[in-house]
Amino acid sequence: MTALDMLATRLPQPSSAWGQWVARAAWRLAEWRDARQTRRALSRLSAHELDDIGLTRADLDNLGRFRR
């Protein structure tokens, strides 16, 4: 869990459209950063280690892509 995730659970939801846009942008930035860190950590594993967890190098490109 990122610090932003923990902070977001404690802050009230913004009521203005601008505040909601900023909150969504911050949330997406945190998601992107988490996905990037995951891809980076997995890319450091050997092919054998990736196979042990059921992944291939090609799978790493699709991890954490935005679907919204």
C-alpha cells in the first residue's frame, strides 16, 4: 500500500469537479507507479523464476496497463 493510498482513505472526498479531477489524477499516478515498480521487480527475475510463478517475459509488458 502506498502512502497515497493510506492518505486517501483518511481524507474526505472532494466535492468540486476540480477536486475530483485532482484526486483521480493522483490515484492514477499512484497506480502507474505501483505497476511500474511491480514490472521492474519482476523483470529482475530469471526466466526460471518467472516460470515458477506462471509468467513469461512477454506477460510483463501487459502488467498494470490502464484499462479505463
